[in-house]
Amino acid sequence: MGPVVSRSKKGQANRRRQVNRGHRTGSGTRQGVPSKATVLSVAKAAFEGLAPLLIEFGITSPEAEALLRTVCVHETAKAQTVGGGRRPNVSRVSVKTGVNRHMVTALLKNPPEVDGGLSTRRDSMRRVIDGWLSDPEYTRNGRPKDLEIGDPSSEGRSAWTLIQRYAPGVWPRLIIDELIRVDYVDTKPNGRLRWRGSARGTAVSRHEARDAAGQRMRDAIRAAFQDSCQPEANRTWRTAQSVEIGRTDLPLVRKMLGDRLETIVTWLTEELNSGRWRHSASKGGRMRVGLSAFVFEESVSKDTASGRDKTGAHTKG
């Protein structure tokens, strides 16, 4: 009996070592399953990108937390009802999200609220754009004029006076910053703002633009998560380079990157629109695949200047 007991103990010890190795690799309870720490590291990076924007636009932490809670509840309920059309199980949603049942029931009555007063600012911006595109004082030969940004003491034609005319009561700098942020305008080397679109304005509605931005964010986070959780797989996230430049060079570099990006995306769009992919979509189920590209800009403080490029220079992909 002695040897039999010894072999049994040895087998148990081997199994324990295998389990421990699984925990040390961060794979969770099953091999290939990412741990909570891995998922939270990706979430932390996403929060670090979002926090400065939330603070800049006056969105408090409780407001952001309330929105996150609502989104978690709705996404969990959506996952339960895919394909079945049945009502979500409130108790199951409560267990998965950690939100009590009464709050889950209340949150599921309405879709997640994402406006937070933004629609008022966007409506004001739309009035400003319409005025810029149609007001004879701010157009030339049917095209919107380039405008100086201006300030509270500005007179004559400037972005400041345009906003005061078409969105009275709104602090002009808010509208100007929003126009720049969403790429409706280019900032020229002489400091003037130039309208980027056609004289008819943008063809995309606010709702469509918001949905497209949300989809791009989901795609980017999913790609970053895949890279973090599957380091042995082919990388889906590529960064060409990031460098520190002088502010005076920004307009030139911004234009160069925009032109190059437009060329690359146009070429790839033609490749993805090939009929051969649509033909294969009828076989063995469907998958959505694509590529998003963007140019980013960030002010560099003295404390973080020099040597802060941690992305590496990847030219493949």
C-alpha cells in the first residue's frame, strides 16, 4: 500500500504545480483565458485616455460612473437576448454586473443617457456652421471665408463675432475648440480657421457621427485588448511613429499626415470593397473586419518631454 499512496500524492502534487503554472502565466482558471488583471490593465489605459476629456468638458466622476453602470447593465442584458427575443433575466444581470435588482430594473426602462447637455452645445455649433456657410459677411464666392479666432474685444469678421451672432449666450471658445476637435476646421499657419468641408456643410447627422465615433472607439479597445491578451498572436495594433515637434510645425505636419492617411485609407478601402470578399460572406457565417487609422495630437509638458514615445516605431501593417 505504501507505494500506491506515494504515487497518489505525487500525482496530486503534479496537478497542483500545473494549476500554479496556469496562475503564474496570468491565464486565469483555464489556459488561454485572460485574467481579470489583464482586462483591468486595458480598462485602466482606456480610463487614462478618457479622464482628461471628461475633466475638460466638465463631466464629473459620479456622472461618468453612472453612465458606465448603465452601459454595463444594458450590454449584459443585450448579450442575454441575442437571437432569442426574450426578456433579460434581471437577477442574472444583477449578479453579473454587481448592480442590485431594483436598479437594474430601473436602468433597463430607458436607453443609456449620453447627452449630458451636449446637444445644446452641438445645436449651437450647427447654427454657427450654417451662418458661416450662408452669411454674406462670412462668405466669398459661395465659400466660407477663413476667419481669425478673435477674442472678447474683436470687431469685424472673426470666429468670435460669428459665434456671438449665431449662438448668443454660449462662450465662443467652447464652440471654437469643438470645431477644431471634431476636425470641421483646419488651423492655418497664420492662425486663421478654414472650413474643411464643402459649402453645403457636413452630410453626416449628429446621431450618425456619434454612432460612428462610438464604433471606432469599440474597435480600438477590442484591438488593444486582443494584443494585450494574446501576445503570441499576430499583432492587430500598429503605430508608425510618434515624435515631439514644435508648435509652429504642427500645421505642416498635420497636413502631411492627413494627406498620407487619406491616400492609404482610400487604397485599402478599394481592397476591402473587392467583390471576392462579399462572395465569401455567404459561407460559414459572417465576421466584421476592417482597419481604422487616426492622427493624434497631445501637448507635451516640460515634465514629460523627451523620450516619452513608448509605442515603438512599427512600419509593418
